[in-house]
Amino acid sequence: MLNDEGMHDGQVQSRVTARGGHGLVVWRCDHRRRGESAAGATATVPAAPAITAVKAAGLNSITVAFAAPGDDGGTRIVSYRATCTSTDGGVGGAHNASRSPIRVPSLTGNATYTCTVSANNAVGSGPASTPSLQGSCVRALRLRRASPR
């Protein structure tokens, strides 16, 4: 017997029931719109990740390490975005990646930066992490060539 019932929020529940010699077997399939979790509740943006380390990473780059948020908003996190802002006039930058750490390139040499990370899922971008501490800001390093003697 096939029974289709219209459910609220655009969900359709399909139930197939079969009777046999070994008891009752029931299959269930829920169809959801994008942004809805398996429980039928509307998914939200993920919570903020937590920065665990910020380090200079070669020529004019910073690497931002972080822990994933405890709440993904009810749908899988698809990417993270690290944003680094200079506190003393350097050019800022941002970069996306699917996991930690994220390398943010093309920053100004000898400038100080504060960085944040946000998580993104199918619903959108979540809030930024707490900024890296001003006292632990990182200077992007520029290597200078030695002049010939």
C-alpha cells in the first residue's frame, strides 16, 4: 500500500507498507527543500569557528588555524573563509578553503594583522570568530635579497 501525505513546509512523506510472513516492513522517505534539516526544522547558518593559531607563512602570507564550530546549523559546512585585516595600514586579504589551516596570501610585508574565520553551509555564511588577539598579531614577512659585496 502506498500512502502520500502532504506535510507542512513543503515536505512530502512517502510511506510504503508491505505485509509478509516475517512481520510488517515499513520504508520511509522524506523529501526536503534546500535549507531544511532531516528533522524538518529549518537549517541555519553555522556557528563561529574558534581560532587556535595565527602564524607568518612565508613571503607576505599568514596561516590561520581554527577548530570547526560545534553547531553546523543543521547542514554540512562546505567552506571556511579567513579574513586578515591590518591594524597599521597594510593591505588586508581573505581566502577560502575546505578545512584548517587557511593560508591568506598577498598581504603587506612588515604589517600587523588581526584575523577572523567564518564557516559557510548551504544556508549561508555564519558569524566571524573572535578576532585573533592584538597581542598575538603576526607580521607578514618579506625576505630581502642580500646585496652583492
